[in-house]
Amino acid sequence: MTEQDSSLISTHDRFTVFYTLEWKDEAVYTTRDFADLFKLEFRDVRYHLMRMVDDGLLCRVKYEGNTWYMKRCNYDDFKKLRPYIHLL
């Protein structure tokens, strides 16, 4: 997607397009990754990622103050670690 194309669609649609076309099933991203990629404020990125968590597209893993986002297909792999991590 070119920069000109990305300016024509909503921010959330940009996340959805990235999720659909570029996000590999095994890939894990941080909020900072998307802030740099889309040149957005940290809190705006977190909002859109959490919308995708709420929509059932992503899961969020928190461990020792760090947060990662991954496709929901990986959720079952992390369920057994619940005593050690916070998983949404």
C-alpha cells in the first residue's frame, strides 16, 4: 500500500488491510511497531489494536510490563501460560 493510498482510507481500515494482506500468522507485533509503521500516536495505535482484540481478530499477551499482539489463531498456544502471563 502506498502512502497516498493509506491517506484515502480510515485508520482502522489501514489496520484491517495490514492484518489481511501482510500480517503472517506467526508474526508478533508491539504497539511501537505500528506507531512507527503508520506514523500514529501510541494511544491511537493501542485503541485500534484493542478494537481488533475485541473483534476477535487478535490476542494480546502481557508479560513483565511488555505487550505483544498476535493473530487470534495463536491463542490456544498461550492459554496454558495463563498463570504467568495476562492474555486477552
